[in-house]
Amino acid sequence: MSDARAMSATRGSPFQGLRLETVVIAVVCAIVLAAGWYLLAQRQQTLRSSPAGLDGLQIWLASNGVGARNFSGGWLMDQTSVGLLIVPIYDTALNEDRKAPTTKDELLFQQDEYDLTTSVISAKAQKVPTLLVLPKWRSGMRLTGLAHPILNVETKRLKATVSKLTPDGSFTPVFARTPFTRFPYRSSEGKDLNAEIYAAQMFRSYLCTPLLGTEDAMILAECPLVTASDKKGETVLVLSDPDLLNNHGLRLGDNATIALDILRSRAGKKNIVIDYSQSDWLRDPSAEPRRERSWDDLRRFFGPPFLTLWIGAALVLGLFLWRSALRYGPIRSDTATPGAGKNLAVRARARLMRLSGQDGALTGEYAAARLSATADALFGRANAHHYASEDGFLKFADRRHPEEAARLRNVLSRIRTAPARLPATDAIQLIDELEQVLEQITNDA
């Protein structure tokens, strides 16, 4: 029999071990996912606040009364509230997985910060007016804070990126021959301003209309957009040099004022969203399918005549909780004192005897307990055990209280000979007589 039990326990242990392993694996996976999400969020936050990021642009626009915010994804966004979507492209190899650097040199000279796809960018640009900010700097510029031409992205990778976003085959990058290049601009208020760009990255195109710069050397232009349905007429704003808007270049020349004027005029009274997300979170509320059910359908179950049922159920639940709290509430202080266990046992036995109708037996137990308690009160705990029994107490009564001894012996004899299932009225009468005799003995002593 013991061998069978051992075999049963041995067979059961792998199942229990498997459950423990499952829990451990689930916890490890949750920790890994949380850590990955945290590292990705921290990395993106570092990029946004770096010289190559656009956090300064969001602060600048908001401080000048323009609704602007950063967006990293995670929830649906109403596209009807977006006046202009700014999409910074930190990827020179769209639709390809970024290769993680293995050495410090590879990290400094890497050209992609995170992966983006052409389909997602095109889908966003077809829904709302979009400004694409082309890549210019490698990671070394962000990490070292030094803007040196050696840290520019490769020209062929820049052309490949543009070719996937716009059907303009004439796109040709143009680079400035002087350290700083000025681009004249007339604001909407008629004020002449000058944008100043370090190591300017411009482009030439026959299909794009320049907004800042010339046809042979523009940095901001309106260009056609590649769409999945080959729809013509779709356009997108292309900024070849991010230094016009990023934290590094926004403080040069009149860049901040020019950026504010251009973006405000393009967005109108709607919001400007700087979108760092890698998925399309834009949704049109009017195009969303209407649900067949609404909250009104559920609300009907809480009105008449169901309301009466809910009220009745609430009352029953309240009564249940109230009774449960009284029965299974916190431990009372009097039950936590020394000897509480014995008292509880006595009470439990008395309750069982009372419920089973054995009032006669209960009366006998009560008489013995009262004699013991009276002896304890008269002689103290040290000597009470000599008089706690029925014979010892009667001998004491014969010597000191002969008048009450006869009554006590009579009551105790009647209690001892009473049947177990004694009527409650007779049991109460015997207990009253016993209490009167004991009270008389106690008072006389």
C-alpha cells in the first residue's frame, strides 16, 4: 500500500513541476517584454531630446499658441483633428531590418535609428497633410553632439529612401560648398527672413515645387507621393535637411520663426503632430463601422421591471455580507485572552447539547461548573481544587452552612437524577434553585 502511494506521489510530481515551470516561463516572458518596451521607449526619448530630435520644435510651437504634440503610438488618433503630420525618418533603408551595431565605431557611424516601412508612411500621407523629414545625420551626431560632414548619411541611401516615397526619378541630392547656407524666405506677414543651415543638404527635382530654396537647390518642397492605388494628385511635403526643425538647427538664423510661419500656415487651426510611431494609428471616425449594439441596449436591463429584481438582489447581497461580517468578522478581544480556547470549547459543547435537546445533561454540566467557580471565589485558586468536587463542597457546606447544605444536597440530587432530555422549564427551575443556594452560601461566607 505504501509503495502504491509512493508511486502515485512520484507520478503527480512532474505535473506539479510543469505548473511551476509554466508560471516561471510566463513571468520571465512578461519581464522580458516589459524590459524591451522600456528600453525602446527610453531609446526613443533619448533620440527625441538629442540634437537630432524634434522635442524643441514641439515646445516652440506650443509656446506660440500652436497645438502641437509628440506621438509615439499606442492608441487610435482622430485624423480629422490633425492639420499637419510631421514624420521624421531616421531610417535610410526602408522596409529592411536594422542591423544592430557590435562595436563603438559601428554605433557612431550607423545610419538607421529604428525601422520604418514605406507602406505605413504612405498610408499616413494619404490620410492627412504630411511633412516628411529626410535623414541627414548618423548616430554619431546624436551621441557626440558634434555636427561634422563625416557623419552625414550616404548619398545613395538617401536617394533610395526618397525613391520609395515619391515617384520622382529626377531627385538629386545637392550639398552646400560653404559651412553655412542662407535661404531667403518671406513670411505670411511680409517680413523678410533668412534660414541658416550648417552643411546644407539640398536636392534638385523637376516634379517638386520649392517652398524654401530654389529649383536647383531646395530644402523644403511639395512633391508627388507614391500610393498603393497609383492615385495621382497625392502630394507630400519633403524637407531634405532636418536642421531647419531639429534641436540642433532650430536656434540658427531665423529658423525658428520660419518653421513657425510655415507649419502654422499649413496646419491652419488644427493640431500639428510629430509622429515617431512605426504603425498607422490614424482613424477617420466617419468611416468607422457603426455598431449594431449600443449602451442603450444594456441600459434597458436596468430599468423597469428589471429594476425591482436588481434592488431585491442588492438587498439580499447586503444582508448576506452583513451576516457574513458578523459571523466571520475579526477576532474579538475577549477570545484572544489566555484560556480562551477552553472557554470556546465549553461554549461549543453547550451549544451542541442545547441544539440536541439534552437540557438535563447540560444542567448537570452547569452545576459542576458553578460549584467549581464558587469554590474558586471562596478559597482562591490555590485551594479551590479541594472543594471543587460535589462531595468536597457538600462537606464544606455541612460544616459552615448546615442550614443551606440540605437544600444544596437536594438540588444536586435532583439535577443528578434528571433525565437527559429534560424540559427547558424544569431545567431553568433547577438552575434557579442552585443559584439561590450558592448565592446564600457565598454571601454568608
